[in-house]
Amino acid sequence: MAADYLIASLPALALDGPAPLTLERFLAACREQLGEKTTAGIQAALACAPSNHPVAERWRDLETQLRNASAAERARLAGQDPAKWRRPAEGCALYWTNRITSAFQEKDPAKRERLLDQVHWDAAGELTPAASPLSAAAAFTYAIRLAISIRRSALAAEAGKEVFNRLTAMTVPQLDPKG
């Protein structure tokens, strides 16, 4: 019942929108409603670290597959053998591999990064069973999507500040130190 309450009370997330809460606040709510074991599993999933929690391990394996597909595409673009960057994974989801491959067809790096984030966002949805959309597993999906949203928001803000600083630096007259 606590999972139902928590999931139903969470604010909506958007891939390109601002994160509605911090990861710390979300994890505190998880600790309160879902307990320490599930929260530790969520933290492990966010870090792609080994865990005893089955949902965290499922994400770790899926994330490894996504990273392997990305490494293969980056190696292909660089004319290198991707074998040295591959990590062991339990599964082999061709759907996700094909989505990663498709994202790498985009020439614009910013658009490509957005497409790759969209793949991870969508893959995180695999953790929530269709028959149990308000289960504790949905908290894993939410956590991963929240982390993506936070990262994307930070990237957008940092990039904007960098461009602003560069443009304004060019318009400020340089003072002669000799006066």
C-alpha cells in the first residue's frame, strides 16, 4: 500500500522539462514509504552497482546492454573494434540495440544525445510491470527517469551559461592596463 501511495503522489516527469524534485528528496520519500532495502536497491540501480534487489539487477543488465550498444556504435564511428569496451550482460535485447544504433544515425550531437536519453528513459519503463503500475518497481523507473531529467536540466543550464559568458566576454571592452 505504501508503494501505491508514493507512486501516485509523485509529480510528473518530462524528458525535456525541469526536474520537479531533487534525487535526495525522492530517496527520502522512498526510505519513508518503501523501506531501506528497496531504497538501497534504487540507489544501486542509479549507480549501476551490484545489488541483491532483483529490479536493480534487471536495470543493471539492461543498462549494460545499452552501454554496450553505444560503445559498439562509437567504436564503429572511430573505425575501432568495440570488443574491448563491451561488458558482460545477461540479456540481449535487440530492440534496445536497434534503438541505440538508430540514435547514432543522427549527425547533430545534441539531438543524438537527446535520442540516447530517450532510449534510456524508455528502457527504464521496462522495470514497471504493466499489471502493477503503482508497485515498488515503478519507483525504480521514476528514479532513473528523475536522474535523466536532472542531468538534462543541468546540461541545458550549463550550456546556456557558457554561451552567454562567451558572448558577453566578446562585447566587454578590454581595458588597457597602462591606463
